[in-house]
Amino acid sequence: MAIKQTEPSLLKKTESQLRRLSPDRLIVASDFLAYLEEREENEATQELLNVPGFLDVFSPARQQMENEEVISFDQIRRMYKLCSLGIPVLGAGLCGRYYHLWSK
């Protein structure tokens, strides 16, 4: 989790404390911060994995990304504009099928 904008004094205080540490203690502090960071990342990952059906959706999406079967947001925007003008995009029925997602 990133630190909030309202906590700059905490960052300054911590930075000041780190600057006063000996090199050996600075290494220990750095290792501890890396441990805390990894712990936080693991907790966030576990939270996602606990969402029912997450892996069922994520795994195919990741495979599509690895196969470069994705389109850019600019392409989606262009398709939306064409669909809103009634111009078929990528075959019959695609505009009708996805227009409700784009028109919000």
C-alpha cells in the first residue's frame, strides 16, 4: 500500500532516522523494509486469490495477454465511436453485444 499524501511528515521522520543509522544497521533496516513490502504484496495477492472465480477469469486473460490477443484502449475507443454511429465493427453483432458496456 502506498503512503497517503497526508503522511509526508512520517516519511521525513523515517528518512531522517535512516540517515543517522550506521551502514550495518541501515542494511538491517533495508532488509526489514523489503520483508514488509513483500509481506504486503503477498497479502494483496492472497486477497485476490480468495475472490470467488478470480482464477477462472484471470488465467484466460493472462493467456490472451501472453498470446498478444489484446487490443489497446485507443482501439476500443475507436470501436465505440463507430458503434455509436451504427457502423458495424469486427463482424456482425459485435456492436450490439458490447455497446452496453461502452455507452455507460
